[in-house]
Amino acid sequence: MSARLKNAFVEMALISEAHIAGIVVHASKSNIEKIRQAISTLPSSEIHAISPEGKMVVTLEAGRSGIIADQIKAISALPGVYSASLVYQHHEDVAALDEEIRDEPDASKLY
């Protein structure tokens, strides 16, 4: 591997990122409280809603996408969970979170 490529990998590893994922969990109604407690123990997890049918709206936050994937796998493996589906995932460099966002009066300049 060239020194330039190696330096690029090192720089990528040092960039702090913020990842957020929205997931829907479908679970057995009889196990919903245990599942809620288990999800609540995951770092930076938040349960926003639970339906009477056993569906939960959850957000997960982490510094790397791999951590989010591991958390979704862990939720899927809980007894009584039928599915844990990724609905939305976004990431930013942490430094970008401090940048000011301008209002664009001309919508054609938005991407």
C-alpha cells in the first residue's frame, strides 16, 4: 500500500462522525416491556413511540455506522422481536455540525 493511501486511511479513521438511525421494531406484545427495557440500555438509544400492536419507533446514535448495525442486530436478536428495520440513516462529520446553515431564498440553489 502506498504511503499516500495509508495516510488517507489514517485520516479517515481520525474523522469524528455522528451517525443517527431511525428504526421500526415489531415485537410480541407480551414481551414489549422487556424489549423496551433492553433497547433502553443501548448507548444513545431513544424510544419515541410504542403502539398497542407492538411496534416501536427508535432512534440510535453512534460515532460509526458499524456500531449502529451492531445495535440493530442486537435488537433483532432479542426474544420476541419479529423485526428491526432501518428506516433512515444519516451521518455528518462532527466538525460540520458546528457550521452555520444559511437560508437560501432561491430554491433553485438547493440540491
